[in-house]
Amino acid sequence: MRIRTTGVAALSLGIAAGLTLAGCGSSSSGTSAGATATAGASTTAPAASGSATAQAASGNPLVIWADDQRVAVLKPFAAQFEQQYGVKVSLRAFNVSDLQSDFVTASAHGSGPDIVVLANDAIGNLVQNGAIAPVQLTSAQQAAFEPTAIKAMTYDGQVYGVPYAIENIALIRNTSLAPTAPTTIDQLVSEGKQLKSQGKVKNALCLQSGTAGDAYHIFPFYTAGGGQLFGTTAAGDPDPKQVLVGSSSSVSAWAKLRALGSKGSGALTTAINSNNAIPAFTSKACAFLISGPWAMDAIKAAHIKYDISNIPAFSSSQPARPFLGVQAFFVAAKGKNVTLAQQFVTTYVTKPSVQEALYQVGARPEALIAALDASKQSDPDIAKWEEAGADGEPMPDIPAMAQVWVPFGNAEVAVINGTDPATAAKAAATAIEKAIASS
């Protein structure tokens, strides 16, 4: 998973018509560029019933927005749904970092899709903007999913999405360079620096930051140092009225990150970013990579001998707690085909075959238990990702999370470059509090 930026890209609002599936490649600006492909030979389909039939007869296509990888794998399932219900299906691909903001903007103008594929941290923002509707999963259907996944979809007591994958980051290491997993961050850094001093690698650790910081990837190190984002409500949910980024325990965490930065051990650097972290690992420029399942295709293609393990803690400290993200299908509240959208997410996304196919794109462990169990038989990495996420912290889905990423990233960059931790923490906390108050 990658943190989603807040900028709104220019949005193309034209909807493809005809019995086609529109598979679109993402442009560098994040807008969608269209290309059409025939859905396949038509067959006699069973009749749809009730209001679904009426919507199918209305002529409005069922429009699904997702990132380009998900669009590619969804094409055959969309074609199958198209044949069964006699409705046109349009799949449109967007840059994943722009999808949420594009969707909210389009929804406000009444020109959005019927279904959107996003992660659970978007739920609070989408509900606040009236952009998504609760999904109609039965209790039996909900029980078929990993409990964590359904919990991540639940907001104010209602389930808002049909989950298909659970993801977290872990420590991936080149076992030719680092045969055993380090048990502490201190050991991890020490071994990385030793390999660097021996000329075997260029970087002690590949943990992406960049010049804007990366809250998602640094978070396990931050929590291992005692850092917190928010306090909690009486119900145990994150409380945006209690911003703890500047608390004394968090300042201690920022101090530990500073010690790993350019003025300390040099293990953390803003030169490692989302574009070069995985390539650096696959080119053997580092033996240790902090990343998620999405890195595995490139690692396997490079024939790197690897293993996956928990991100270790600092010596005698809190456990490292990576964010747990849940990817899901959401029904747009203002879509033209709400009933058909409900049919698609509750009858197709809940199929093991669909979830297993989605697993093949990015190797994110499935949220559906039956699909997950089947994949475990052929992929031993899945159990390792699960173990690495055992101490994970569910990505907060409150609207206030949108106000956290930039100030947090700024603090991260500041301490890596040697700024006083208390000063950086105070600046981040103040910025977050002001942004929440004005939102």
C-alpha cells in the first residue's frame, strides 16, 4: 500500500457507452486515458430480478473505478456480470494516489462511478462527504471474512465495503547477504552498516522516505520508539481531539528516528523513496527492505533469495506496529446503478475465485477466509505476512487521518536531517490540530 496524496488531479468525466469494457491506463498526471475492448461473445443470460432488472433496462452502464492493476484482473468478472444481468459495464483505471480525491470530487458533481476500489483508511472521508453507502452483506457473508477485515469496513456501526485483501509491511531481506533475521532494529542497522562498510551494499537499509517523508513506511519504527498518533475514545476508537504526535513518548520516538538519520547512523535517508526503494533491493544495493506484498513480483523477477519476517523493535522497547490496511469495493451513494452495484459487490466480490484472482495482482493476502486458506497451500509467504502483521495497528478510518500525513511526513524528514525532535514534534502536532480544527 502507498499513502494517497491529497492533490486533486484533473478528472475526465466521460462515461463509455456500448457493450464494452473500458480498460484505461494511468497517465503521469493521474487522469484516466481510455481504450475499449469488446466484452466477449454474448450468451443467453438468466434474467435479473426486481429493481436490478429496471436498472439494467435503463441503459446506464455500471461504472467501476479502480487502479489499473485491479481493472485488468476484473475484466473477465465484469464481463460475466454483464452477461448475467444484461447491463453494460465500464471499468476505468486511475492513478492509485489520486483515486480517492478524484472520486470525492466526481461524486459531489454527480458524475462519479457506481463502485470504487479503495483502502479502508478512506472510509471516514468518504462517509463524511456522503460518497459511499453501506453494503448489504448478510451476517453469514460477514462471517466468511477475516474478522479484522470486517472490523476495518465498519464505521459508526455500519459495514461500508466488501473487503478483498489485507496488507501490511514487513522486513524483507536478501538471505544471500543476511542469512538470519535481526531481532532488534539496533541489530538490523548494525548488520546493514557492516555490509555497507564491506562494500557489499550501498545502503544499510532501504526504507522509503523521500523529501516529503512517508508516514506509512516509517510508522513501525515510530511505534517501536513509543510514538502515537491519537488518543482513544471510550469505545477504543482513535480520537482526533487527542493529537499525541507531540507527546513526551512521541518525542522519544522522534529522537530515535533522528539517531537513525543523517546526523546519526545514516540508516535512514530521504534519498530512498517510493521510486527507488524496491529497485535498490532487487539490484542488491541493500540487504534489508521495508515494504509490502506489492514488492514481491519485482523481487521474484530479479531472482533474489529472500525471506519475510517481523519488523523488529528497538532493544527493550514497544513492538513495531505496522499499519494494517484492508482493500475493498465500495458502493457509491450517488451512483446511477446503486442496486446493481450492491449485486456486484455482494455476489461477485464475495466469490473465492474473484478474491484469488485479485491475489495474483500484488500478492496481498485475501480477506475471504476460504480464498486465503486455498492460497496458503501454494504460497508459504502468506503466513509470513500474517505473522508480520500480528502486532499491526488498523489504519484509522476517521476523516482526520487526511490531516496527518503531510505534517507527519514533514516531521520525519526534519528529524532524519537532524532537527531537534521536540521542535519537529511540536510543529507536526500544531499543524495537525489546526488542520483538523479547520476541516
